[in-house]
Amino acid sequence: MNDLLAGLSEALRLIVTLDADLIEITLRSLQVTLTALVIACAIGLPLGGWLAVRRFRMRRAVIATMNALIGLPPVVVGLIVYLMFSRSGPFGVLGLLFTPTAMIVAQVIIITPLVASIAHQAMRDLWSEYHDLLISMNASRRQRIVTLMLDGRRALLTAALAGFGRAIGEVGAIMIVGGNIDGATRVLTTAIALETGRGNFALALGLGLILIALALIVSLASHWALRTERRGRW
Amino acid sequence: MLLRAILLCLLPVPALAETVKLAVTTSFRNSGLADVLLPRIASDTGLDVQMIVVGTGQALRLGAAGDVDAVLVHARAAEEAFIAAGHAPHRRPIMYNDFVVVGPLDDPAGTAGAATAVEAFTRIAESRAAFVSRGDDSGTHTAERAIWRDAGLHPEGAWYRPVGAGMGAALNTAVGLEAYVLSDRASWSNFGNKGAMRITFQGDPALFNQYAYLPISGDKHDAVAVDGAARLEDWLTSNAARALIDGYRVVGEQVFTFNATR
């Protein structure tokens, strides 16, 4: 109980004093995760829509694979990305290992299946509703996907937030490919792992509380932002 | 405004100084000495040393793959094999500290009365007192295995728990289980979660722990910052390094002793 209270007061102290290191690693957490999320959404949302409207032979297998990939262990993703970007690996010449870019790549791999799967489920339900209408209007496949994405934007926001949540709290993969380098690749989660390792539970817990607060702010802000758009279906 | 802030944090930060990637062991990082050395290295040499904190085994793997420019590790046999394989031109001893046996306050195995590390370990094994092993091929793990080997013991059973984790995580586990654990002195002194544990055995020369610096050879990987690694080596063996390392105190106690030769 004492440790929990100490963690709370540590979190307050870091925020009130605007700790420079805290601001730096928090901004880097946001930079890495938001970039990864934008890329994952750019791939995952249209993929989900495409899988909802398109019928093809391997569709079931693709969807099953996508759902299975949600459970991909981040450590394994980290190891694979490490081997790819290592100087001895195929992309070694790019010199991307131990940079935020490598962390973004790992996070994109981790969250894209999740974003695509949730988007697919939401748009599949919407598609069963819109199917006759869109077919009778002779909408092209592209128009159908765009319509589903526009009218299903609340559900797609849920998909994006789920992806954000998985990425911002992820530590296994980015520890391996980022290296937790102070001032270069340290983010909130790897800092928490480091402080736990040093037995500084209060500081680790304080950082954890800030991480939770950050996720809450992003979630609230995106819900607020979407409601300000013109009145939609819901 | 908000957009600009977002764009600003999306842009990569330009590198200002020459960077050297240095793989260091968890025990070195957890001791807190790095926080003292790095700012001074930056101001003296202009080098931006980026530390990647891993066990000695993984540090050498990163070095062999050319992913870091130098390593600072503590497992002599593994270092010599590393040089023999052509991954590094030489090893440079920098400093030493020692390992200590950390255990419960009441020392159920009676390690405090042991004359040698081998005897302390034998008493732990005979009393079947819980023992947490790093189990990760790190320098500390290598040292621990050497003591078991010298004692002629093959630790196994429910009392012996290899956790496969860094020094800090192993200490947290040992504190939670009230188990014995072999730690380097610096990590333990600087550890924030000591619980009901203390140093129960120390002082045997067999527990000597030498840290050495190995620059990675540029022969196999063009991208290795050979110059930067050499300048870092110069600094680490300088009098400035000696003053900082010998002067570093954790709770009033000196934890590292500089022993590099120029």
C-alpha cells in the first residue's frame, strides 16, 4: 500500500515539476506510437473494409490468419525486426537498429492485425445492412469501402484506439529493437522496466500512472474530436 | 498550434554529436555509475555514448553482429573467445568491483561463517535454501557457474531458480522469495528494494569482478565507429575517468576501483 501511495506522489511530483526527462520520454512515446498507429490505420482500415466487401476463395484463411496474428508475441516481433535490421541482417545497411524508426516498424507489425481485425468486424456488420442499397446504386468497390469507412467511423475509432493502447503499453519488442538508449530511444514503458529493475518501484509506478493518464487523454480527445464532425449515422 | 506540436514530435531529432553505441551489462547500468560518466564523456570528448543495456552474452552477440561499436562486459573467458574469433582487436581492463552473496537477514544457510565463496555456496546447496540464479549467460551468471563448478556441485532442484533475467529483475525475485543470490556489489548497493535482505558473504578473492572494454573490429563491418570507440577507450583509461570511477559512492561506499593502464 505504501508503495502505491509513493508511486502516486512520485507521479504528481514529476508532473508538477515538469521533469525534463519525463517530457522527453513522454513525447517520444507519443511520437513512436502515433506514427505507428497512422501507418497501421492506413494499412489496416482499408484492408478491413476490403475484406468486408470482397468475396474471394482464400477470404476465410486470410481473416483467420489476421485474427491469429493479433496474438503475435511482441518479443518475437522484436527479435525478427532486430534480425532484419541488424548489421548482419538483410536491412543492416540502413543503420536503423536502435532508432525510433525500428521501434515504429515493430509496433506497426504488432498492431496492424488488431486494427484490421476490429475494422473488418465492424464493417462486415455495416455491410450486411448497406449491401442491397450500395449494390442497387451501382457503387464501385472503392465507393463501397469509402462509404463503409465513413459511416463506420466510430467503430474505426475503436479499432484505432485498441491499436494505440496495445502500442503505447508495449515493452518487449521496442526494448530489443530500440535498446532503451537514454536520450535516443527511451520511452515510458522501457523506462518503467528500467526503474523496476533498479528497485525504484515508486518512480516506476509514477511513470506507469502517467502512461495510463496519457492513454486516457488520447482516448477522450479522439472521442471529442469525432463528435465535433457533422452529425453522422449515430 | 496542436498540429505544429504533433509535426514537431514526428520529425526525427538531428544527431548533433558523433555517437558511439556501447553495449553494457545490466549490473553496470544498475550501479548508477553510467549516469555520472556519460555527461562527463560528452563534455570532454564530444562523444554521444548511447548505452544498450543487456547481459554480457547478448552484448557480445550485438558486438559480433556489428550492431554496437564497443562493449563493456565482465566475463574474461567469453571476452578472449570473442577476440580469438576476430570480433575485437583487444580487451582493455577498465575497473573492477566484486561479487557478493546476498541473502535473508537471518542467513538460514549460515553463509556468513564460510571461509570461501565455494564453502558459502556449498552450505546453501546442503541446506537447500532457495537460490536465485541469473540464468542468462551474463557475466554474473558465468561467475556463479564457476563457483558451483569449483565446489563440484551441479545445482538443481526446487531450491535452485534460474530466472533468465537481468540483475535488477533477479534481485527483485530474490527479495520476493527471500532467496540467496549472487550480485555485483554496485548493483546491490544501489538497489532500491532491499526488503529483508543483506550481504551475507563477501571478500573472497574468487569473487573478483573485472570489467573490460572491447572496441569492435572494423574489419567485418564497415559501419562500426572505430574512431569514436578508440576515443572512448582513451577517455575511459584517462585520469578523468579514474577520478570519477574511484570517487563514485553509493550510500557512502566506493563500489568500483579503476585499474586501467595507459
